[in-house]
Amino acid sequence: MGFEPAPAAQSLDRAQTGAEGRVVGVQAPAAQPDWGRWLAEIGFLPGERVSVRARSLGGDPLVVRIGTSTFALRRAEAACVQVQALP
């Protein structure tokens, strides 16, 4: 009996609209070190369920659902969040 390999993590800004995922980590860019703390404060913590609900016409910002909250994130902020797709 074997196990399926875990799906690879990807950044939230690359997730398909409507797909469900789980946060596996947050990595703020060196130029914006406060983003990691801010994202954690609003709920982007490992293990939380997340999905991209909508994108604006240009793709920025994204409407993101984390837990029971909904936020608009800029694409650069969403790129800090690593997610793993849920089956």
C-alpha cells in the first residue's frame, strides 16, 4: 500500500479562482519585512483553509477568503503566502 505524494506548494497569487488550499507558510520579501507579521495577524497561519474568490480585471487585487474572513490582497502580498491545494 503506497501513499500519494503531497501536492507541491505554490504561492497564493498563482492559485486558481475558487480552488481550496491550506496555508503552509508565509515568507515576506526583504523589502517588506512587516508583511509576514501583518499577514499572520489577519489569519494567514499554517493550517488555515484559504481560497481566491475573485480577481479584479487586471488581476490585482485578489479577493481572498481565509477561515471565516474575506480580504482584498495585492498580488505581491498574496505571493508571500505558500499554499497547498486541497483535493
